[in-house]
Amino acid sequence: MNTLILQEEIQQFLEENMHASPAKIALKKSPFEGISSSELAAQLDGRQRASTKIPLWAETRGIYFPAKLNLEQCSSEKTGLFKSSLIKKGSHLIDATSGFGVDSYYFSRRAEKVTACELNPELAAISNHNTTILNANNLQVIAANGVDYILKEPNRRFDYIYLDPSRRVQNKKVFLLDECEPNLVVLQDEFFKHANTIISKLAPLLDISAAIHMLAYVRDVYVVSLHNDCKELIFIQEKGYEGDPSIHAVRLFQEQQQFISFTYESERAIVNDYSAPLSYLYEPDVALTKAGAFKTVAQVFNVKKLHKNTHLYTSDQKIENFPGKTFVVKHVESFTDFKKNKQQLKSDIIAKNFPLKTDEIKKKFKVKDANDSFTFFTTTPNDQFSVIHTQRLLE
């Protein structure tokens, strides 16, 4: 961490060049003694990345930005703010893997005290500096191994232990929960000696059911999406909890939060109605599909499914605030008739529960892209392969 970057004239330079190319800055000679052009470029790149992901950091003078990888791996402002809503006010939380400290900061806005541990001393120093700049006076950053810090004192207690296990071990990506570091599966029993609640941020690709079987006392699972991109799986384990876990599909969209909550048992018990495409077609947000709320969403919003294995929905009347994309159905034809027609199609293609993939359809039928129309190739009632021509309604 080069503290010379925090000088007023350097901060002014970075603000004035906010929209400049970091690559070009890196190639020029640095105008400041003791600061390389590559360091200036790295700070500028950090600000630019933060402007959309964590705007509070980008807009606050004096924030020091870490290496690009640390910024890529940190939570966004919106997901950090959401996670903070999951803890009680006035609590004491330890973030065992704090990284750049975005989650730690948002937890500190609700908790009475937050202890943040970061193994990398330089990153810990950066996070500690930013904590001061952001006036998070109840947030303590420690350059230490978070697991060791928790376990070394038998009487050390917290209301919450929070961790974000690394999916990159020895420079290789890992995908199984018990391959991540720290290994929550192995450590959970020890953690429960120090806190009644463990909150973990896990990889979006993780198999939720498998993780529930590997973890004890899972009370809640939050599947969080931001603008139809699944960002995080949040598992909450509460010592002694014995019921079925509640699954929550959380859609963060246009400053709104949409929730659909269910259990896997309730999802299995639902009997849906099926229908050929009606006036409106709905494609659910990725949070719902990842969570597995395929039947629940149809029941909650009173829409019909196209097919048991087709996760598209339809209705005669427009459903307001459906958690996903809404389309007006213009024309429906069988796939057989579509092939006979042989007219060139100009449309965006979406293949769902269909024997051909999107790229295969585009290539085989020489489809040209068009932003104003969407054509679904899918399976409808009676296992009929159908082509649904639609126009999207923007929210």
C-alpha cells in the first residue's frame, strides 16, 4: 500500500481523470515522485470498476483500491446491503474472510460491533484505511487468519460467524463445498462452540440440496440475483435448528427486492395447471430457477405452466410484478409448421426444454438477430414442440 497515493494532489488527479483509460495512464510517465504510472493506473481502474459495483467507495475521496482480483471477488454494494438485513441490530459479528471489506462494512451499519479478519496483510491495511475513511468506527480490521482467530480462544463468543470460502485453492478453481477454503464442512462443529449462527456466502453454481445435506442446522438459504444474474447463495445455520430449510429466491432489480419463499417439501406438493401459450408469456428470473421454485412461482402468481419440464408460464391477463421477463404472445405454431414455412426469421432466439440449442437453431434456420422480437422454441402440453413468437414488455 503506497500511502503517497492518499495525498490531496494525487486524489485530485484521479478525480480529474476518472474517465481516462487506465492502460494509457500506465504507459505515460508518472507526474508524481514516489508513485509509478502503473500504481496510478491501478487506482484509476479500481475507481472505474467500483463506480457501478460499489459506488459509495468510488464516490468517497481518499478510498484506496486493492488489486483487480480483490475488487472482482468482493460483494457488490447491493448484495452487501441485503446480507446486512439478515442479522439482528446490536449484535457482534466476525467476518472470518473479509477481503476488501464490503460485507464487513455493511454488517457494521447494523451490528454493534464487527471484527474483520484478512489473511493478506496489505489487503487488511487497505481495508483498515478505508474503514476509517467511511467512518465505520465499530468495525475492527485484523490482519490474521480468521479461523485461527476464532478458534484459538475457547471462550471467545460472537452472535454470528460470517465467511466467504475461497473457490480458488492453490490457483485452481474448485466447485465442491468441502474443497473450498476454509472448509466449512469440517469446521462447522468448532464454529458452533463460538456462535449460535453461521452465515456463509457460497458459490452460485453450488448444488443447494447437496450443501444442505453437508451442513448442519441449515435454517435458511437465500438465492440472490442482481439484474437476472445469480450472484450469491447465502446459507444460514442456526445451532439446534431441526425443521426443513426455508428457501428464498431474492431478486434485486431496479432498487426493489422481490422474495419468493418456500420449502422443498411444499414445492413437491404443488400440483400445477398446464396450458398452451395464452396472451402473455413469462420467463422467471434466474433466482427462481436456481432456487427450484418452478411450481411455487406458478401458484403464487396464478399462472399456468407450458409443460412439466418447461419453466415458462402463461396467462390471459397480464400479471403485474412477475419476477422475471414478460412477453406478449404474437403467434404460436408447431415446430413442424415452422420448418415447412421456410421464411427467414429475424428474432432473438430462446430455447427452453427443446431438442435443439439456441445456437443450433440460429445456424440451421439462418436466423438473424432482432432486438424487438423474441421467439421461443420449447415444449408445450402433450409434448408438442412449439415455436412461440413474442414481443417483450419492458419493466
